[in-house]
Amino acid sequence: MPKNDPTQLSARPAGIPLSIVTGSARGIGFAIAQRLVADGHQVYLLDVQDSVAEAARTLNAVGYAQVDVTDTSALREAIVGAADAAGRLDTLVNCAGTCGRESFEDLTEETWRRDIDTNLKATAFACQAAVFPHMKAQAFGRLINIASVSGKVGGVGPVDVDGSGGRSGAAYASAKAGTINLTRWIARQVGAWGITANTVAPGPIESPMAADASYPISEMPIPRLGQPFEVAGAVSYLAGDDSSYVTGTCMHVDGGMVRA
Ligand SMILES: NC(=O)c1ccc[n+]([C@@H]2O[C@H](COP(=O)([O-])OP(=O)(O)OC[C@H]3O[C@@H](n4cnc5c(N)ncnc54)[C@H](O)[C@@H]3O)[C@@H](O)[C@H]2O)c1
């Protein structure tokens, strides 16, 4: 089969897959990395926190980088460097994220920039670094971007009537909505190159990010917080061979919170 024939099922290169997971020092990103290791991948961790080194040791990762994903050149260097070393790049999971919960009145440019850059800008440039050159050259790849149901419904949590905030903020909700459409855009671009691009939109998941948040759990079809491993299960499917004809989609892992 010609290497880049878009009319044929794209073939994963032989050997052990390489997956890069951003935001993997803790929380959902750590659980995703753990699941991909269990699935037989060599996993490369990327996070701004120095605890990424300990997380990499715990998971017996192939490597790690302590990088701020909003630093586009450092991000590109880490992704391309890890793929160069392995001679391949099968999966990129963009999971690094920040979430301001200020009221509309208290929203600042600083929070706006941080949440847009961490959640949306970094996702765009990480995907670019994964596709060019490695995924396109090998005619195979899986881009998986972690969005949020906040990007579907305009933020999650109580609407504040007294100005105290608490709902996932305007910048975060905008960034996650942007992530969903960015991923659709990328999916249309890269499909003929053997690459899929999908988002996973978690609902309320028990993690450090959600520790101080309040959610309408009792109103949900599954009335409990989700666990990081439950998001990791969706990522495992999208990174695996069973999802070969799935692209541009947004998979909710939210206990039924959003029934779009
Ligand atoms: N927990 C939830 O309820 C929930 C719901 C929906 C979506 N999400 C999304 O899931 C992802 C993971 O969230 P989590 O709950 O595990 O949060 P978390 O805060 O526990 O983990 C986020 C990780 O991203 C890293 N990170 C943050 N900014 C970074 C930067 N600039 N550069 C590199 N790394 C950076 C952090 O150091 C941390 O390790 C995020 O994208 C988040 O928006 C979480």
C-alpha cells in the first residue's frame, strides 16, 4: 500500500507506540499516562511542575520534560525531541490546563491570557509540532485534546448572584469551546494523512483542579464525581486501533451532565 494513500486504512508503524501526554504530573493527565503505559505504549511526560520527574519514575516513562506549554518553542522542542529519539510519534494527548473561576466582573486580562494560552494556544501548537514532521511523515497519528463540558454549556457550577464566582470562568469556557472546534479544524486537515484528531470533554472529575469547585451532582444521571481513570479509558479508545474511523468528534465523559 502506498504510504500516504488516503483511501486505505492507515497503518501504525511496527513496534512500541510512543505517546506524549502534557499536564501529566498529576490528576487526569497522570491517569492517562498510566493507562497508556498499561496499554503497552512508551510514554513521555510533559508538565510545568518539577514533580513531573517523580511521575515519570513512577510510571517508568521513556522520558519527560519540565516545560511550560505556553512557551511555544520549548513545547515544540520537547515534542519533536521525544519523537526524534523514539523515531516515531503515535499519540499526543493535550491535557495541560488551568481554570480560573472568577466572576465576570473580576475577570482580568491576566486570567484571560493564561487560560486561553494554556488550554487553547498550547493545544494548537503542540498538535502542529506532532504533525510536522513526525505524524505526517509516518502517515499515522492520534491527536487527543482534553476539552471540558464547560466548553459546551458556558461554564459549569453555580451561576453567581453575589459576584463571588465559582463557576468555571469565561476564559476557560471559551478556551475549551475553542479546543473542540480547533480539533475539528485539524481533523479536516490531517485525515488524508492517516491522522485522527478528537476531543474528550470531561464533566466533574475528582482531581486537584476540581477540589474547590461545586457541581450539581445530584441532578446528574450518574450522581457522582468521575474519576481520572474514567477519562483515561476514553483516551485509550481514541489512541487505540478500534477508533481508526473516528475523527473530529467530541466524546463526553461526564456522567450524563451534558446531553447535547
Ligand atoms: N477535573 C475536572 O473536573 C475537569 C473537567 C473538565 C476538564 N478538565 C480538564 O482536564 C485536564 C486536566 O485537568 P485536571 O483536573 O487533571 O487538573 P490538574 O490541575 O490536577 O492538572 C493539570 C496539570 O496541568 C499542568 N499544567 C498547568 N499549566 C501548565 C503549563 N502552562 N504548562 C505545562 N503544564 C501545565 C499542571 O501542572 C498539572 O499537572 C485540563 O485540561 C482540564 O481543563 C478537568
